[in-house]
Amino acid sequence: MRKIVIALAVLLLFAAPWIVSSPFFIHLMIMVLMWTVLGASWNILGGFTGQVSFGHSTFLGAGAYTTMILYLKLGIAPWYGIPIGGLVAALIALPIGFICFRLRGPYFALSTLAVAEIIRLVALNWESFTNGPVGLLITTLPDVTFGGRSIDWENKVPFYYIIAVIALAAIVATYIMSRTRLGAYSLAIREDIDSAEAIGINTVQTRVAALSLSAFFAGVAGGFYAMYFRYIDPDAVFSIALSVEMVFIAVVGGLTTVAGPLIGAIVLVTFGETFRQIFLVGHLIFYGLMMMIVIRYLPEGIWGKLRLWFVARH
Amino acid sequence: MALLTVKGLTKYFGGLRAVHDLSFEVQAGEILGLIGPNGAGKTTAFNLIAGFIHPTKGQILLDGESIAGMKPYAVTRKGIARTFQIVKPFKKLTVLENVTLAAFLRFPSRGEAESQARQVLERMGLGSKVFALAVDLTLSEQKRLEIARALATQPKLLLLDEPMGGLNATEIEQASELVRDICKGGVTIIWVEHVLKAIMNSSNRVVVINQGEKIADAPPGEIVENPQVIAAYLGTKKS
Amino acid sequence: METFFQSIVSGLLTGSLYAMIGVGLTVIFGVMRIINMAHGDMVMFGMYGAFLSITFLKIDPFISIILWIPIAFLIGAFIYRFLLKNIVPAGELNTLLYTAGLSLFIANFVLFVATGDYRTIKLKYAIMPLRPFGISVPIPLAIAFGMAILVTVALYWFLVRTDTGRAIRATSQEPEAAALMGVNVDRMAIITFALGTALACGAGVLLAPSLYLYPTVGEILVAKCFVIVVLGGLGSVPGAIAGGLLLGVAESLGAVYISVAYKDAIGLIMFLLVLLFRPSGLFGVGKS
């Protein structure tokens, strides 16, 4: 039964642009999928290991800048730049993890915030490398053919398929993680880190591994961001707001679940983007409200709660 | 060669002297009781041996190999497992998952780890509760779960930190039986306990600590007559 | 040399307001162990309050503080009693996430209502700075400094000389013992949160004539707040005051002698170093 639902969902995912073709709607779906990746990325660390990071925009930004710089300065096409961006993000996660994992709980969270801010300031000021506050701009994407036809980058549909594949990869990765020792050890750390140490789990190594995997996907999403929006600057991709939004998507959707980030993205991003279309400002108001409601009444998230409800009825 | 050798173990927390020049040995196959008034330094000694805190001075040798200063997970991998005074189960996970996680250390495949875990849980009398959530168990069951989890790492040495706390008379008797069984199964045990009757009845040897220092090290029969021990315990409840 | 003294003075002036904000945050953490991510938005609220006062009510912001502090106190009490109190039992991390949600809600609500346009307050008497000993001192900042000192002295008097204040300090150190001594811990919690909020809001009112106003200013301020509170030691009022002044001076000197751009990074790096190596604060008086 579950396999049928999943197969249908994947089918729907790839058929969607044929069903609805309005540019706003495709943009909305692209945003939902991009935020699914970001939520899944955060969930890998924050959900599974219970380490709440408020600095994940570091990895998004790292991926974005890597992709941009590789393309603008070295001519490497974004579809190579995006996974490389993910790897760069995964690499910088290592020293960040070793520093910040000495701290626990809220202090870890604050330290990640500090690190993210420091990196934003560096990006803002290292003008020879990042162009500083002016930012980086892609004017034309490479000429490329797919299936015999030249891709029209002015159309949003090619971007949709790229992010759809990435989102699928992120969800599959989360699923695989949940079935392996990394996932199991992460849950132990989340429950009780001292007990985890006591049963032979190298908690630093496990957390760093989870952080790296998490950073990879955030970096990949960042690379996509650069390719889709074609403009990035430090305040856009290294901002606290982005870090916080990632947290919200994962928490509202449901931590430690595989589909939670997707549900969180659907709920928050749909509302947010629609609000933004109409009112232009203040779209995060719903995020704040949902977070408060979820923490108070639905701590396992919307999807987490639905799953419990399902299980109870069968 | 002794299984565990503790030599000149000293720990200061700032200016506070928690453990001072503590030395003792544990032979393989023994049950060593560790007793002393509240605040004597027993749990500190455990934390030092298990790697949760690091000594200011002194040596800790397992099978002749120095383990002082190792991180807790490394100490567990070397073969020392511990339980906590206030139980720390993985609350939102099932009993089986709790122990399987520990079994992963020696059995990397999930299938093998799970079957090992089931075996240990059977021995601990929790076979019927494998799918219960850890948080839903009674205290006595949670204590057994804690021990099961420790045993699943296949330790040479098991550190039990006040396993009897909060148990009634029947449960205490069952727990003593359990401790003896574990030892018969080939695991050496160091046991901190306040329920003196239990520890005196089941230990081969007893070390008494007071104010961070060892004041006696002898079989239970001799300990009870030791005037220093009696003086240290003046006013302590005996069970 | 003159530049050096100018830096120090500017740093102390701004630092006094940082201190006021930091004291509010530290006192909330000390008594209730709440890490209040919405604290910066309370400052923002005060800033907009001042703006409204001068623009629509024609009341000078420094006078309007008399109005805004009690209002903020009530709002803080409301937030704790009806919102936060239910979340605290769920743990520090959940409370952190909840206040993050609250912060986003408040900031975006104001953004929606007031739009994101940067606003400033121009006071007629504040065009030219004072020049004592050749050091330039902007008038609004000087007045703010003076009032911040008054508030701090009043707070000191409250915490040390009144029964309620002493009860708050007791609860901050040992909540269980305080409860056993007959302190109504719940009531202390509400009062403390309300007090912290009022301090933040008051600082906002005082800062308004000296800074650009925009709805998301809370984001940056809350980050600075945490730096101050950690430097000074979590829960310590004198620590927060010292931390605030220290941060103000460090940023000021950093801007002059290192670079304007990286001045914010100085505080953040100090923050990380303290968290990692001296978690009880620079003066060792904080709780972790």
C-alpha cells in the first residue's frame, strides 16, 4: 500500500509541470522542493541527532558561492558546480563541527549562529573573492541540449526538474540514513548523549558525520539557489533568516521523519510565497505562528502527528 | 595480572578534593563491592574509570593497558561498561532498540545485533517487553534494561552504580541474584551500593572509601568488624 | 591619542545601552533559564514606540519612556503568563525554538504593518554634538547614557534593597531552596520576564534617536545580546553590565583600529572563545 502511494507521489512529482503550467505555480513548486531539500538537510542533523543548529545558512551560502564562482570565473557549468558546492559545504562542516560540538543544547545553537554570522561578515568583506556586498550575477546560463532539444533557461520548467531530482535524492538519503547505523546512533545521541557514549558510540564522530551529510544537501540547495535566482550576495545566502527558516520547515513538518520536511515545506512555503505575492512583505509571519503552535501543541510536527494518528487507527 | 589496576588515583574539582591517592586492584571473575558514606567519592571513581572525567593524577590500567584520559566510548570499546545511578534509558525508543544500539558495538549488522540484544534481554527477564517504550517500564525494569544495555557491549568489567536504589526487598533479592549470575557468566563486577546487606552477601571483596580515600580493602567478613569503617558509617542506615 | 579616547567614549555610550538590553536578557535566563530569542524584538518595539511618540503624539522620545516602560512590563507579563509559561516544562531547547517563532512573528507583523522602510528620528536639539574636552558626544546618546545609568541604579536598588528583588535573586541562584523558603517562584518568573522585557523596550526607546529603525533590527541585536550575556556570565547582572560596556568599547576600538567591516566579528569571536573555554563568563560568575 505504502509503495503504491510513494510511486504515485513520484509520478506526480515528475508529471506536475504538465498538469499545471502557470509560471507562478511552477515557481511555487520549485520553492517548495528547494525548501524540502533545506528542511531535509536540517532534519538530518537537528532531527536525528537532536543538535539544533541556527547557522545552516553557512552551508547554503558555501554551496551558492562555490557554484557561482566556479561558473563565473572558471566556466564550470552549474550542474557540476552544484554537487561540488555540496562537497565544499560538507568539508567546511568538519572544522565547524569539531568546534561547535564541544557545546551542548542551546549553547551549541548559539555557537552555530555566531559562526554563521562570522562567515557572513567574511563574505561581505573579502571582496576580491566574493565581490562583497555587490554580489555575483549570472547573465547567461550555458547552452545545452537535453534529449535533442536546446534547453530554454527562461522557462522555469528545466529548473523544476533539476530541483525535483535533488529533492528526491535528499529524501532517499534521509531514508537510507534512518535504516543504517548512522541513523540509529544519531537517535541515541538525541535521546541521551552520555548513555550513547557509555555504550561505545563515538558521539563526536557520529555528529560530525551527520553534520557533513546535512551540510552537503544544504550546499547543493545553495548551488541550485544560485543557478535559479542567478544573483547572490552575502546578506541573501548567509543570513540568519534563512537559517531560521530551515529550522522551522523541519520542526513544523516533523523531526526525524523522512517525509516531514516535504510536508513542512508544502505548508509553510505555499502560504509564505502566496502571501509574498499579494502583500510583498511579512510573509514569515505564518512561519512564526506555526512554530509556536507546533511547539505548544504538536511537538512531533504535522507529519509526525499524522503518522501517530494513522498508527493509532490501524 | 589483575584485570583492573587503579594506582594513586586523584581528582580535584578546582579546590575540592573528590578522590585522593586511591589504589586498588580487581581480579578477573571477582565481584568487588565499593562502599562508603554519601559524598565519599564512589561515583567520581566510577566516572574516572569509565572515562567521563579525567584524573588529575594517577593511573588506571585495564589488563595492563593504561586507559586514563580515554573518552568514554573508547573505554567501553576496550571492555568496561557502566550503568548510571539515575537510569538513563533512551526513553522514546523501544527496549529492543535500546539494547540493539549497544550490541552494534560488537555486531555491526542489524540482524546480528538485534538477535544478540534479544538474548541479553531474555537473560534479564525482559523478553516479553521488547517492544515496550523504555519510558513505560517500571523502575526495576528500567534498571534491568540499563544493565542489559551495558552487557550487550560484551564487557570484561561491569561498573554498577547503585543498582538497588529505589527497589523493594523482593526486587533487591532478585537483583543480588542477577549480579551473581552475571559474574558467573564471565563478567567481572565493581559494584557501588548503599544497601549494605546485599553488597556484603554477594561480594568477594569490599573496598571502603571515605572522603575520597580508601580506608579498608578486605573480604566482607572483615570489613564489618573494622573500627574505621564503623566510625565512617556512624549514623548511616543499614538495610 | 584623541582618536583613542573618542573611541572609548563612544564605546562606553553605546555600551551602556547594550548593557541595559543585556541585563534584561540575563535576568530572564538566570531566573527561568529561558533563552529569549524575541528579546531583540522587544528593543525594536521600544524603538517604534519612540518613533510613534514623536511622530504622532509629538512627545519627545526620552519623555515617552515613562509611558513605554510600564506598557512593556505588562506586555512581558502577558507573554510569559499566557504563552511561555506552558512551554518552559518542555525544556530549554523547545523554549528557544518557541521564542524564535515568537520573534519571527513579531518582527514580520511589524514589517507587514509598518513596511520595511528605514526610519529615523530627528530631534531639534540634537543636530550638533556636544564637545567636552574635544571629544564629540552626540546629544541623544548622551541623554540615553544618562538615563541608562539611572535605570541601572534603580534596578540595583530594586534587586538589593527590596524584598521582591531579593526574592528574584534567590530564585535565580536556587529555585528549589527559594520555593522552600516561601518564595512564590511562579510570581517571580512573571515579574522577572516582565522586568526584562521592560528593560529591553526601554533601551529601545533610548536608542531610537541614535539608530536606524527597521522591523528586523531585533535579529542583529539579539545576537549582540547573547554575546554580552555570555561574556558577562549567564544570569549575572553586574556581568551583563560589564559585558555590555566591554562589547561597546571593543566594537568601537575595533572599528577604528582594525576595520569598520569586521567590528561585529570581534564580538562574535570573543563569544565563541568564552563559550568554549570559559563558559561561566569572563569574570567566572555565570552559571552554565
